[in-house]
Amino acid sequence: MTVAANFNIALLHYPVYDKNRDVVATAVTNLDIHDIARSARTYGVSRYYIVTPVEEQRRLVEKIRQHWLSGWGSTYNPKRKLALELLQTENSLAEAILDIEKRTGRRPKTVVTGASGRDNSVSFSDLKALIDAEPEQPFLMLLGTGWGLTEEVFDKSDYVLEPISGGGDYNHLSVRSAASIMLDRLFGR
């Protein structure tokens, strides 16, 4: 069992903010599908969920996934196939949590992420210690799209992970870049 065997990632396309702080559903991007799946496989993550209530978007993700799992892509790039085996689409965050409960028999601890610091944030080293202390406890790290996850998601989560800071005044990483950095800080050697 890998260190991240009970660690899961969910890329939420809803509920997120747009630039006007309206709650919206954002569009799925092909790069996020592939790149976050590859990072998840690299660090031994159990499952990578793409969460969107938009049925057409879930169908698009599944079409791309199937291309790499059983279509021409499965023989063209077997490593991509391995990565996309971790991918699962869900209609809501609640459904992703329920799936983890069904697979593990335990409710996951949710870890919300964002670009802004919060007073109640846990550091990467503190979260790593929590994961290591109870290896059977599943975790679900929530990544936002658009202009970030809603306050409701933050309020309902068990932990808020400290933001990634590059040291300057610009702080607007792509979600796929942020996911890779976070996974490396938690599970890299």
C-alpha cells in the first residue's frame, strides 16, 4: 500500500465562484483531466474525481476517459491509461464522499484548498502528520476551479490546507499546477 493509498482528490466545477463572486458551474478542461490524473497516479492517490452537475460535461470526461482506457489511446499510450484508471466523475461532492465511504467503510476527512490564507489553515507538514497517524482514514482533497470554492465548501470541510505561495505578490496558479505541488509536498520523497 502506498503512502497516499487512502488519499483522494476532487476537482470541483461546482459550487465555485466566478470573477463577480456569483456561484457557477465551470467547464471541464482537457488538460485538467489528463494532468491531474497523471499527478495522482505518480503520487499513489486512490481516486481522482471530477465533480460537475452538468451532464454533458460528465459525458465529455467519460468519452475522453474511455478513449484512453479501451479505445485507440489505450494501446497508443499505456501510461496515460494507468493514470486515467483513477478518474471518476460524480454529480456532486456528496456523491464523491459517498463513493469513498462505500469503498473504504469510512467517511473521508475533507481538506479544502484555495489561493488565500485562512486563520484555521493546517500546514502541509501538519496534514502529512495527520495522514501518517491514521493510515486507514480516507482523505479527500478538494480543488476548486473558476475563482475558487465557495464559502459553504470551506465551512463544511474538516481542514483548510495552507495556500501555496511563490514568495511574490502574484498568486494565480493553474489548478493542475497547484495539485502537483500539493501532492509533492504531501507525498514526495
